[in-house]
Amino acid sequence: MRWARRTVMRTRALLAAGLALAVGSGGCAAKQGEPADPQPAGTAPAAEFSADVTVGDGAVKVAYTLVNRSGGTLVVLSRVDPAYVVGQTSGRVQIGQRAFTMPEGGKTWSHPNFADGVRVKDGDRIERTLTVPLPLKRNHPYGDDYGDGTIALPDPVREVVFCLGAVRETEVKATLAAGDEVRLPHLSSTTAVQHLYCSDPVKLS
């Protein structure tokens, strides 16, 4: 069976509900919920965003468009490949091209991982497609084991949502390379200024 959903958002970002809430892990004591996902400060950059999310033929397929209407340059994390896959609440899973913060816990990292993106000038657009195989498998920039137990997706997964991360170039704390293609670190300094443009949730069955 094939399910499709189209979402159009103009001049605002729709944050996926419940990003910062823990997800149950099927009663296994060794498994942990998702780490906290800090929410950004300030208002989202003005943009026109549309996304088609289709479930069927053994995969989740996403086709999206973003037009920058913010009046300045945005760093859009559209080059994250493969897309990240993390759990939310009530059986929902987020497929994302976005940044995450470095998790706190028993494990430490000597350096951050990075999310790849592009500069999008005011008035410019990007169009992308991506495919994520079913069944969905968790994919987080810092893995599934943070030193205090493993993290698993909800079981069962009932629905999916796609989210795209964008940051105003003027708010980026990291040093950016010249050119269109850039990288942002998976750190709280990025998630504090990252805004998410999200589709409506789509049921898996």
C-alpha cells in the first residue's frame, strides 16, 4: 500500500512535535530513550517549503523544495546523506537532513561530527530527493551507544516525518569554507540556531 502526503509551509518553519521527549524502548532495561534535542532561540528564517513523503515499495521516499525568503543567506543541510533516522514519541520516527547536538552521558567524544549543507542565497531555491529503505534503522551522527545503554527506534514504528535543518549564515558559530558547499558541527552551538522545516507525519501502514 502506498501513502503520500504533501506539506506546504510559507515564511515559517514547523518544528516536529516532541523532539525533546524520550522514546520508549520496548521494555529492555539496557536501552535508552533519545537524547535531548535542544530547541532553537528566536524566529525561523522566512522560507517556502514543500515536501512529498511517500511510503511504499520497500522504502520511504522524500521529495522537497525550499525557497529562501529570509533576506539573507541560509545554510541548508541538504547534503546529509544518508539521512538521519531517530525516534520520537508514540511510534513516530523522524527522517532528517539536519544537525544534532553532541549527547551527554557516560561516553565522551574527542571531536564533533559534521553535517553537510549548502549556502542558499535570498530568493534562491533547492530541490532534493532522498530514499530511505524499510524497515527503518536508527542513524544518528553519534551512533546508538552513548556509554549508558543503547538506543533503539520505537517498536513498532507507526509513522514518519521528514525535517530539513537550516541556519542563517550570520548566526553560524563555526568557520565556514568558501564556496557553496559547507559543513556545520553536530554541537549545541549549531542546534541553538538551527530551525527545522518539517512535513506532516505519514503513516507506515
